[in-house]
Amino acid sequence: MAASRLKVYTSAPAYRSPWAAVNLSVVMPGAGQIYGGAVIKGVVIAIAFFLLLGFSIWSIFAGNGNTLTGLWLLLPIAGIYLGSLIDAYRTITSDPVRLTLGPEAPKDPWYAVFLSQILPGLGHLYRQQAIIGGLFLIIGTYTAFQANFQPRLLLLPPLIWAAACAHIYWHMVPRQARDWSLLALILAGLVAGRLLIGFTPPLIGHYLEQCIVPSDSMQPTLQVRDRLFVREDPSYQPQPFDIVVFRVTQAAVERLLVQPDSLMVKRVVGLPGQQVEVRNGQAWVNGQALIEPYLELPISYRWGPQSVPAEHLFVLGDNRNFSGDSHIWGFLPTENVLGKAYKIYWPPGRIQPLP
């Protein structure tokens, strides 16, 4: 058996495995086509995939992007990815693609590697190595699940996936026939791709906060249940008229009876050191009346004048007469500010950038 396998992989140096091509396209769409000799097609597939992926990410997260467009683009992106796998196989052979663990499964070791890319240990189960396959499967899926809650484990699942692929390849291919350079390329792409996928959500969470508008206090600018992207930046310096998201103060908890861990959305009206007053139906800063075209009604209450303390802000809702804001619970410490809200990303009919 070993001799026959050796003959297959050593007597024909130009041999290209269709399942090796599939493995390459798993880690990067188009790579399998390049491996199979269809270089131009592979490059076109790779460019199309990454251009669409980049535009989708931009559409979802950029202030001027349309979130819905970005989400819809995930369908053609998935189509290109899956299509590239099938096409990579057919670039080398016209045989039908067979995904099976039964007796009709291909005997190509790269098929076992492909199965192990899907789930660690699946390639071993295909080779009827139940014990080690089960161990890889249990350990791999368990660590992947735990990594969702413990970021320090994010490196572990890709390494387990790679180890499973390397082990089944080492077991199935005789020493003289092993193509370690091709395997190393596939494993490097596997680890890099899964690390990128694993670290992307925490990375996004480090720079962006999501907030659901809890009340009508910011109408008409914001509606109840609008979903906002908030840019978190330690060096952010609030500016007049910025819409900011912040953790509620203790005074707000006591006056408004809100939960201590709640988030609020208001507009910056006064900065540290400025004198703020509300009279004659509008807000005044340092004796100058503010021009606020986003307000639908004049302000019906009077407040101040008071100077904004250092490291504090004076914030008001756009729906001034029905907003629990600084005129009720006082000045906002800047340390409570999470960041500036820069985009309504949902619902679809409300998607728009915020000034």
C-alpha cells in the first residue's frame, strides 16, 4: 500500500492534486487556480474577492457607507469564495467534486487535509482514526468556544487546526513523497486567516462601541431604537454640537431612576470653562445665542447661567423639553464619555452619517 502511494507521488513530478488546489483556495480564493496553472483566473478571483470584501467592510463601518449594502455584499462574497473552491478543483480535473466520508471518498491525502481545515479531527475520522480524530475534534471545538470569552486563547484554536492538518498529512503520505513546502503554505494561510477572523471582533470592539437610542430625548435627530456606531478614541476632545454617548452619572441614576450601567446619548452644548445659560427659548454660551436648526421647538425652561467645571461638559437632548440631561442632573464628567456617535447604522431606512 505504501509503495503504491509512493509511486503515485514520485513518478509524476508534474502531478497536481485537485484537493491541494481546494486547500489553497480555502486559505485564499484564487490560490488554487494559480496552483493549477490558471494564473490569470486565480488573480482575477482574488482581486474580486478582496475588493468586494473591502468595500463591504467600508460600507458597514464608514460614516458615509450604507450598512445594508455592505451586508448584501456578503452574499456575492460567499458565492465567490465557495465558487473558487469548486473551480479550483475543476481547474485540475473534470471529475465531479465528492464530499463524503464513506467508501466512495477520494483517497487523496489532501482531501483529508481539507476535511481537517473544516473541523480538526475530521480528516482522521475519514481515515477511521476515531480516537485521535475525536481528541482533535473535542479539543479544537472546545478551545474555539472558550476563545470567544477569553481573548488570550485566540491563538490556540488555529494552532490546533494546523496540527490536525499536519498530522493527518504526515500519517497518509510516505516520507519521500511529502510536499512540506505546499503544506507549510496551506498551514500558514490557515493560521493567518483564522487569527484574522478571531481577532477582528475584539479589534473592532476596541475602536467602536454600539449604542441603541433608548428614548425620544434626541428627536428629531435620533429616533428611539436607532442603532449607532460610536468611535472610541482616548484622545477624543468633545467639540460643540458633537453627539456623544456616555455612561450615566450617579446624579442621573438618582434623578431619572435609570440603571447604573445605562448609556445615554446627548449633544454637547458647553465645554469646560464656558458659561452656559438657557433663556428666551434657546441656549446661550458665553453670552452668544446658539443657532441650532435641528431643534423643532423652543426651549420652555430656564437654566443658569453657570460655568462648566474643568473636565466636565454641559449636554442637552435635541428634544429639549422632554430630555433628562444636564439641566436636570448636572454637568457630565468627561471621563464618562465613550466617544462620538458618527453613524446611524440601523434600521435600513435610517442609515446616515452623523455630523
